[in-house]
Amino acid sequence: MNIAIILAGGAGSRMGNETPKQFLKIAGKTVIEYAIDVFEKNTLIDEIAVVVHESYITEIESLVVKNGWQKVKKILKGGRERSASALAAINAYQQFPTYNLLFHDAVRPLVSNRIIYDIIKALEQYNAVTVAIPSTDTMYQVDHSHNFVKNITDRSFIHRAQTPQGFKVETIQKAYKIALKDPDFQSTDDAGVVAKYLPDEKVYLVRGEESNVKLTYKEDMWLIEQLLLPCTQR
């Protein structure tokens, strides 16, 4: 079974809006609707679970009815941090250790079927799979004040992480079980949890796409709208 986990618990503070980013509208639909639509229509996805702040559970229920989504089987209450939302999904499927969980940011509305297919294919061989694209920019390592350059990192070794990220349930569950014992545990990336706390577990890399944009700042709204236009005008 391939389960898409849509992580939609974020508050979107960097946008400066009261409405979380995933519920902002672009070309007549909310960002999260575009994201869920891709997984709903993908033939390899068996089920969808949405992890959301408790105050928006009713909103998701309304969107499920409005869009007629058949694969959305669970709406889970998310936590304040991404890791807490990921754990909510892991716990919901813990009795199915060999299932594939594909964690996807609700604010990435343009994920392609090719990426999803490649992740699921890779999960036939690996227990942890992530998506990334090579960095085309020079990367600075800076001091604690962030005002001075300490070092220039070789960008040939640097990739920018995207989602979805795929895992066998038992693998991501084991990684988080170890991580939660670390008093300094912090995470914004589930593949990073596996890489750090299960160092012997290979995390396979699937090539991402520049169009798989994450809505983070106001300027991203315009870019995503331009990329969506060819789809919405069909």
C-alpha cells in the first residue's frame, strides 16, 4: 500500500498572513487542493491522510466533499512542529510496518506524477527515499551573527531538498523512536531524521524538479500561479 501523507499543520508565519499558506487561493483553488489532487489522481496511490491543525479539520472535511476525493481516508490532528505532525501519521499506520508512507508538504502544489512514480519505484529497493535538486547557487557557511562568510561549500555536493519523501513505516518509526530520546532533537526534514538516527540506512535520492516549488514567501504566489496557469486553462 502506498499512502500519501499531506502535511498541512503549518501556520505560515513567514508569509505574514492570518490564513495558513496551504489555505490561500491561487486561480480559484486553495494550495492544498492542488497538492491533494495530484495524489488523488495518481494510480499508484492507494490512500491519502491529511495532517492538519485541529482548527482546520472542518475545512479539510469540506474540501473532501467539495472535490469528491475518494482516497482521503484519514484527517489527523497535527502538532506545533513538523516532527509532531509526522509522528501523528506514523502512529496512524504503525500496525502496517511494510506500507509506504509518502510525506508531502501541502504547500508544494506542483509535484509531478513522475516524481511520485520514481519514489514508489525506489521504495521497492530502499527503505528511505528523498527528492532533491542540485544547487545552482554558490553556498556560504556563515558565522553565528550571519554577517560574515566563514567558508564556501562545494556546491557539487549540495542538493536542495523537496517532497514527497518516502519511507517504509517500520523505518521511519524506528528513526523517530531513537530521535525522540535525543534532548536536542529538532527536525524540518524526515529524510534527515533517518540519515542522522539510522546512519546505516541508505537514503536514496530521486531527482526533483524546479517547478516543485514550495510556497514560503509572498513572491512565491505569483510564480506558482504562472506555473499553474497552463493546467487551469485546459
